Amino acid sequence: MPIKPVSIWATSQAHEDEMNDDHAMLWRRMIALMAEQDLTGRTVLDFGCNQGGFLRLLHGLRPYQRAVGVDIATESVALAVARRGLVPADYRVATDLAEFPETFDIAFSHEVLYLLEDIGAHAREIHAALKPGGVYYAAIGCHADGPEWPRWRDLIQTYSSLPVHGRSLDSYAEAFRTAGFQVFARRFAVDEFIRIGASDAFATVGEQLDYYTSVKTLFRLIKAR
Ligand SMILES: C[S@@+](CC[C@H](N)C(=O)[O-])C[C@H]1O[C@@H](n2cnc3c(N)ncnc32)[C@H](O)[C@@H]1O
């Protein structure tokens, strides 16, 4: 069943602006962890692109030929378009990828999986949108294996316009394997100083450090050639 767009994912624009600022460090880490160093000539997807910041950063660090960012939120996509500058990225309001069969060399999503109702359908549609041999990097800290998750699930639901789904890392791995991916994963292991106390999401300094080093996880999902 098609999913209806929303105007914005979080309850306020200020919240989304703050999320963008916070996520820049995490996007840099995701890019640093990629096996693919040279994206020249490559076509890239960002699923759940929000205001387009990741694709702008990626192009600055690893210039690609072309990118598409899709998101369910109309206002966020409008901001992504307004901020595009000279980056060769198209931004679309979309919740499925039917118009992109075997199109992308590399796909990304950063903290989007827990907002998707049907993870099996998502795994299948990313698989279909990748070229043979294509790779999907999916970063997920909002999963049910983290000690902070029971608190976070309730907290995130207070500002998310979409239902929040708590799933284990095992269930994500299983969904992607079933869709035909070879599944690899690693800890996110952020390797820089983390600003302490900027968010009330963490109960202690230790919890915050453990989240960014050990709880947050990066899947690397490969479609066979
Ligand atoms: C937590 S935000 C993360 C945004 C961005 N990836 C980042 O790292 O800052 C989740 C994003 O996923 C988008 N999203 C949620 N469900 C979606 C769906 N079914 N299709 C496309 N985008 C979706 C939301 O609108 C929101 O922009």
C-alpha cells in the first residue's frame, strides 16, 4: 500500500535543523568507513535524505556523478532543493523506488530504518534499485538492542510524525539476507571527541560514549553481481 507523504518528520523545523547539525559528525564517520574511496562516475541514493545535507557533504568529500535523495517529508525535500547549490543531486518526495530499477551503484540511509513499517519491503526495493554488485550502507543506532532504546522509543515518538519501530539488529540482518543481500556489519566506532551534555537523550556520559562507539551500527549490504 502506498505511504502518504508528511510535511515534516519531526514536530518542528527547529528540531530538524538541530538534527542536521548533530548528524554532520556521523555522516563524516559513515563516509570514512566506506570501502569505496572513489565515487567518480558513480550514481548514489540517499534514502530518507531529509534536508539533503548528507549528499552535499558526500559530494564535497567523494565527488560522485549523480545522486538522488528521496524522503517522505515535503518540507524537508523543499529545503534540500533550495540548498542544492552546484551538487549534482535530485531530491524527490517519494517513499518507494519503483522509478529507479537497477539505477544506483551505492545507496545510503542514516537513521531511517526504524521509521519504516515494512522492513522486508524496504530491503527488496533497495535491492531492486541497486545495480548488480551495488552496495547499501544503512546506519542504525535506534534499534532495540541498545540499553537506552526503551527510553528512546517513547522520547522519539513524542516528536516523530511517523510511528517508531523497535527492531533488533538480528531482525534487520535477516530482512536484508532474505531480500538477497550479503550482509556485513560493524560498530560505528566514532573516533573523535563527542560533545557531552548537548542532548538530554543520554542518562550518563558513559551511555553517550557507548552509544556512538558500540550501539550505533553500520550495515554494509552487497547485491550479488
Ligand atoms: C531521523 S531522520 C534522518 C534524516 C537523515 N537521513 C539524517 O541522517 O539526518 C529520518 C528521515 O527519514 C524520512 N523517512 C521516514 N520514513 C520514510 C519513508 N518511508 N520513505 C522515505 N523517507 C522516510 C523522514 O522524513 C526523515 O527525514
